[in-house]
Amino acid sequence: MSRPDDTAGQSVRERPPRARLRRSMGLWRLVYDRQFLLYSGIGAFIYVLNVALLYLFIDILGVSTVVSSSAIIAALFILKYILYRATGFSK
């Protein structure tokens, strides 16, 4: 049974490079979407800030682990929500 397009009967290696490129670009379009980049960027920022603040409060300032981790995680959760609203990611 033949296919109606111009690559009928050709193996994957024989297809023109442009056809292979179009197939692989589907994933890249998802990754480079503005919403995905906002979500990833804010998540990375919050993660780094979380580690830095926990290190500062627990190791340097000597605040109790339970108190500092609870307060920092709650504050960063609220900050993440504010950032999502400010960037238009969440409506």
C-alpha cells in the first residue's frame, strides 16, 4: 500500500532532511513555548532562592530548622504565586 505524499516508499534515511527536521521540531516548539519558559524560569529561581535562604537561616544565623524551613517554604510558596500572577502565567 503506497502513501499519497512525496516520501512514499522511501525509508527514514532517504527522506529529505527538511521532512525529518519538521518532525523533530514538534518537541522543540513545546519546550520553547513562552509559558513553559516562564514556568521553568520561575521554578528554577524559587528553587535556588529556597536553598540559599535555608542555608542562610539554618547554618549561618542558627535559627531552628523547623521554624526556618516552615517559614521560608510558606513565604516562597506565596512568592511563587505572586510571580505567576505578575507574569500572566496564572490568570
